[in-house]
Amino acid sequence: MFPRDTYSGHMRAAPRFVDDYLSYLLARASYAVYKEFDSEVRQAGLSSLEWRVLATLNAGAGMTIGTLAREVLAQQPTLTKLIQRMSGNGLVERYADANDARKTLVAATPAGRKLVAGLLARAKAHEAGLLAQFDAGEVQALKKVLRTLIARFDKERED
């Protein structure tokens, strides 16, 4: 039998495991945040993975496919095929690492950076709108916790 809600007297369902499970909450929050912005990405002619690639590479520094795959949340074979397509479309370029000729790096081309520039600005505006109900300290604390979780995960994968 389900417990009664003390305020209304109605029966209420028992708490669900997922309602307090971090992984589920992060996934739901990520989906909710990105779902609104996805239409902007699609209007620019990009898939969500292409958007993540160009947003990640926008700073200019090249990355190996393996590092980029981890950063954009993709499997390496899937990303390799995507990078080939994006390279053919002039959005990214591949080149040998100056420090290690065995490594190939990927970087956004000027055309790729130009395509994603407007989206980056709209993404920041979208984020600001979503976070407007929180004070700056709460936003900083949330991002700090998320960065710490990511760093711990990355460190465990390296070990």
C-alpha cells in the first residue's frame, strides 16, 4: 500500500529510485537543457555531434581523435567517420602532430569556426536564460561540482 500524502490525504506513490539517483538526474538535466537548443543547431545544418566537435575545437588547438571522442561523448570509430565527412566539407582539418608524427590531430578550419561562432554566442545566451533563476554563487558551485566529477572520471580512465 502506498503512503498517504499528509497535506491532501491522497495516496501517493512510493519514491522512485531514479528521482534521487545522480546519473539519472544528470542525464535528465542534460537532455532538458540541450533539447531547447537543438533546434538552433539543426537550423545551422549541424547534427548534435558535429556541433559538439566544432564547439570543442573552436579554441583552435588540435586534438587527437581519442581525446576528441572523450570530449564530445562519442565512440572513436563513429567520430573517425564523422571527422572524414567534416573534413570533406571543409569544417575540420587533420594534420600530423609536430611533436609525434605517429599522431594525427584534428582542428576546426576557419570555415568551421565561422559556422559555429554564432551558435556559440546563442548557446551562451541560452545558458544564461536557463540559469537566470539562480544566483551567481549557485551557478559557480554547480559548474565546480560538475567539473570535479568529470575530472575524477577522466583521471580514473587514465589510470
